[in-house]
Amino acid sequence: MDRIPINHSNPQELLEIPGITRATADAIVRHRVEHGPIRDAAELGRILGSTSLTDALLAHIDFEPASSTAPEAPGA
């Protein structure tokens, strides 16, 4: 499986990450809208709760930052 770009994916695409539910996908998108791109695993852990993060989950995530003009970026 390819790594999923967490800062560019819509909720449906985020569901392709093992362990991500509809509620966690929505929380990720909501966080991006309110705060901008997710920078790293520590920030994702704060969003999802550290118990939700596993090595298997993190192995499927690309934290490449979103463009400042991405629709979910603050001020877009």
C-alpha cells in the first residue's frame, strides 16, 4: 500500500489508512480546516489520542505539508 498524504486527502481517502474510522477521518479534516496542515506524528497523536497511533498506521501516512492554497488551509 502506498502512503496516504494526510494533508491532501479527503475523508474517503483517509479511510484507506488501516485503523482510521469515519470519525477519525472527520477529526483530521476538521483539524486541518481549523489549524492547517498536520506536521508530524506527535500532532496527529494529539488529534486522535495517542492510543490510536500504531506503527502500522504511521507506516501508511505521508505528512507532506499541504499547499497554503489548499482548500482546507486556513484563510483559503
